[in-house]
Amino acid sequence: MPSRGRSARPTWASIPSTDGALIRLPIPALNAERRQELVKVAHKYAEHARVAVRNVRREGMELLKKLDKDGQMSEDDHHKNSAKVQELTDKLIKEIDQSLAAKEAEIKQV
């Protein structure tokens, strides 16, 4: 049976204070454990972004194959455009990785 005397408020929560039209909510500094949790969350977001880029790449490659198969695009154009799609995919994945590295460094900074 749950205790009725204690609130279900997280340990980091503080009592908000009002200052005229502002509400101030003091938030304590991040500890090492919470920083690691935030890094894990950032990695999850980066992986979701990579998956989204790969899905767009897959759809683009399927479209190119269909156009080639239907005779609306030559084989040379198909290979040229496939290389462009792959180049853009690699560029975006690299940007995601760079953004993740920067965010991770920011989170770990004390």
C-alpha cells in the first residue's frame, strides 16, 4: 500500500517561486549519472536520424531501379544518380555523427 504522507515528486523537483509575472523553478546542476543518461538519449536520437536517412536512400534507389526498369532512364543515368544518392546519404550520416559528437561533448562538459 503506497505511503500517503509523501508526494510522488521526483527527488530533483523543487518548489517553484513566483516573481511577478515569472515563475522560477530551480533546477540543480547535472550529476555524472544524469549526464550519461542524456548522452544515451542523444545516441538514440542520432540513430533514429540515421535510420530516416537510410530509409530515404532506399526509397530513392527503388525509384531509380523502377525508372531504369521501365525504360524511362538509361543505365548510365541510373548509375550516376545512384552514386549521387549514396554521396548525399554519406554526407548526411557524417553530419549527424558530427552533431552527435558536439552534443555529447556539450553534455559531458562540467
